Amino acid sequence: MHIETPTKIIAKSKEEVYNFLTDLQNFEKLMPESIDKFEILDEDTFLFALSGMPQIVLKRKEQIPHEKVVLGAASDKLPFTLSALIEEKDAGTSEVTLSFEGEFNAMMAMMIKGPITNFIGTLSENLTRI
């Protein structure tokens, strides 16, 4: 399953956006209002829980300075990644696209597509306010 947000314009340089996204504590600022729990587990891992949803643990999988940050599921039960692609629009302005990639059976994909789309949409929208 592949879900991608529309590209958002961020009034920060690509370096500033990258630095923001590589500090995992900042993801708490991007979470939906329905967040029940957010906890940093180690320098590369955090967990969060939204109302009515199970806890999700995300681990930093890849970083390409000032261009890309990839987080992935810490568990192999539901393998997925969440990537932020950062491009410079002009000096002091960046374009960011979030994409979700996951391997799910058809039934699971059907159940989670709506909530995942809403979740990454909220992350993307909140990123415009950093």
C-alpha cells in the first residue's frame, strides 16, 4: 500500500526542516490532537498512541542529510515506513512530501487506509506550522 500527501510548502530552509524531523521529540508537535501518549524510547525510537488505537513504535531507518528522513515500524508484524522527502523551493522555503509504504493483506489495507491517510495528512499539515 502506498499513500502520499500533497506536497506542502514550509517556510523554512531544507536544512531547518531536516533538523526538525531528525529530532524525534519534535514528532510530538506534529501529532493529531487525539494523541494519548508520546514517549521517546531511545535516540532512534519513539512510541505514540492515538485515542482508540494501539500503540505504534517508530524507529529511524534512514537519513539523507537535508533531503530525506525515513521512519519505520519497530516490529515486523506490520512492516511499514513513513518517509519525509525534503526539497528546496528557494532560499528559506522547502517543499515536503510525506509517503507511507506498507505490506498488508487486502483486508488489513482496507481497514487502515482511511485512518493512515488522515494521520499522515495531519502530520503534513502540522509540519507547515513549524
